[in-house]
Amino acid sequence: MAAEKKIKKSFLYMITFISAMGGLLFGYDWVVIGGAKPFYEAYFEIVDFPNMQGWVMGSAIIGCLIGVFMTGFLADKFGRKPLLFISALIFIISAYGTGAVEDLTLFIIFRVIGGIGIGIASNLSPMYIAEVAPANIRGKLVSINQLTIVIGILLAQVVNYLIAEPVGPGEQLIDTWNGQSGWRWMFWSEGFPAILFFILLFTLPESPKWLMSRGRMKDAAKTLVKIGDEEYVKAELQALNQVNQAVQPKNNYAALFKGKMPKILLIGMVIAAFQQWCGINVIFNYAEEIFSAAGYGVSDILFNIIITGITNLIFTIIGMYTVDKLGRRALLIFGSLGLASIYTLLGACYYYQFSGIAVLVLVMLAIGCYAMTLAPITWVVISEIFPTKIRGAAMAISTFSLWTACFILTYTFPLLNASLGAYGTFWLYGVICVLGFWFIKKNLTETKGKSLEQIEQELTQ
């Protein structure tokens, strides 16, 4: 408790929430396309082309991979703040361009551009928060990034629902206002939070740990003194000095492949990929197919999407308050087994042609389980386990793994759904969750309550 009293929480929470707005835009951009999907598909005449549907939906992930790839090394060289500015600008450009185009190729290009913004934000926002957060509340603060992702998801879902006009029985989507203009406003709406994020970034200080790793102790102390008292500042500077004396020179990325780092990097990459291959994101991106297969119409689908978003938000908050109490490893194990069990039942519903409320309840349970376990905890773990001087590059590799897995998941779902059926697809995701449980139980150690310097020393020595 004494350590907590040394922390100036108002400033700490302010910079945490500003940085986490990158997560909000990540969530918004990622899900806004789900509500627009039936309408832009009708507009661009790709309703009967599952390969093209998967490519359009997955194109943003190509941008994510580009954003992550270029971000890791740039963030280690130039700092965290400049890259966050770039992500905000990219979100603004993408929001306008995606809604303005008349050509499918340009639509995909702007989705790729938006994906670059997602890749930068998904990498840097949790990293920045982990570097400013005290050890005893780091899990909760990094989870705020996941909370803002979820808020962004819910916000996009609500905006989509409010923008879309009711579709009459037998009415062709291409002939409705939704099919001509509504889907455009769904994408344009993202520009408002993106502009706010860009403005607020002017008040954000650079990461003190990055400054310290570059020998800029005076600059780092100016930020640290706003977070904690004099004793806290001295302890932070001393801890990182000790680590700096024990590890490699700055920007020695060869260290990623020396000693125990390859195993640590593998753990980060597998956990990141598993967060996607557990299958939950198809519920957000392909809600139309999932709920229509359960017997719901277009208007009901948009409403059900909001219900899933509210569920996501509630259980993300629960996860925030359990991550520093129950620990990272326990929650990941619970989430893996929980999703495997739910997918078994969900697949059975589709196999035996149960429809309506049963499917909706199981989808809500799956989202709730994911929201309090794999969704936030993955970002916490990969922001903790890597050394400070190469954290940007190592997190970039893990996040690259995450988005590669996400692209494979997003692109293959229409193909799996067409060949295996909804039941076979969810049973396949259940098998993947069992494999994820086995890997986490065998390889991941607990990191809760430890400083980043402690974790670095324990894992690398």
C-alpha cells in the first residue's frame, strides 16, 4: 500500500488513457467494417464471391503487418510518441478515403492504409503504457488499452446501428440508402475520434523508460516526477541503470537471437498468434454470416452485434480487475479451456440446427470468456517479457505474428464456413484452443507484481 501512495494517479491515468486512444481507434477501425459489410458488398457486387469477401475483409491486416514491421525498429530509434502521431494521421486519412471511393481497388487500398494505423497503435499503445506504469498496477493499466479497444468496438457497433436505416422484407440492399451512402458514413464517423486523438497527443510525454535507455536521464526524470515522488524517481532510475550495465549496447538486435531470447520471443509470438487463432474475431468481422446462419435478419443482426459489444465491454472491465490479482498465466489457461468448451457447444447448435437465442447466448459467453482472458492478457504479457532496449523490436515481432495469424483467420473463415459449415469451423477453433492451453501451461511463467527490470533479469539470466 505504501508504494501505491507514492504514485500520482491523476497524471498517470491521464497519459494512460491518451495513449490508449490508439487502442480505441484500433477497435473502431477493426469493427466498423463489420456493420458496413452487407452494404458495401452489395455496392461493389461481391456478394457471391467468398474469395473476394475474404480479401476485402483481410486487406486491412496487410496494412497491420506493414505498420508493425516498420514500427518496432523506428520506435526503438525515435521513441514512442512520434509513431503515435503518425498512427493518428493515418486513421484520419483512412476514415475519409474509405468512405469516399467509388472503386473497389481504391477501397482496399484505403483499408490497407487504415491497417497501417492499426498496426502502429496495436504495437505502441500497450508498450507505452507498460513503460510508464508502476509494477503493482501495470496489468490493470495495460488492460486499459484493451478496454479502449472494446469501447472502440462498441462505439463502432452503436454508430453503425444508428446510421443504418431499416431494410424492408425483400428489399435489395443496393437500392437502399444504406447500400448507397450509409456505409460511407460508417467509415467517415471514425474521423472524429481520430482527430481528437491527434490533438491530445500533444500533451503526452515521451516514455521515460525509452528516454532512460538512451541515456537521457534528466528528460526521463521530468516525466517520472509527475508520476511519483522523489523516492519513486530514484528507484526507477536506479533499477534501469542496473539493467543497462548488465545487458547489451543499445539497438543490438542480434540479442533477439542469443541466449534465452529465442525462447522468450517464441512464447510471445505463439501467445500473440493464439489470441487470434482462438477464433473470436470472426464473430466481430463476420457477424452477418454467423447470426444469419442462426436465423436472424439484417436489422436483428445489427442489434445483436451491439449486445455482443456490451458483453465485451463488461467482461473486459472484469479482466482489468483480475489480471493483477489472479495473474496472467491463470487467466490465459482459463480462457483457453473456456473457449474450447463453448465452441464445442456452439458447433453442436449449428450441427443440430438449433437457432435463435441459443446461438446468441453461446456467442455472448465466448466473447465474455475471451474479453476477460486472452484479449487483454496477451497484450499485458507481450509488453512485459522483453528487455527494454529491444522491447520495440521484440514486441513488433510478436505483434507481427498476431496480425499474420489474424489475416489467416479472417481470410480463411468464409472458405472454412463454406467447406466445413459453421459447426465444423467452430469445432476446429476449439481444437486450436486446446493446443493453446497446452502451450501456455507448459511454457509461460507468472509475471504479476514484478517490475519490468525484475522480469528482464529473471528471464534473460
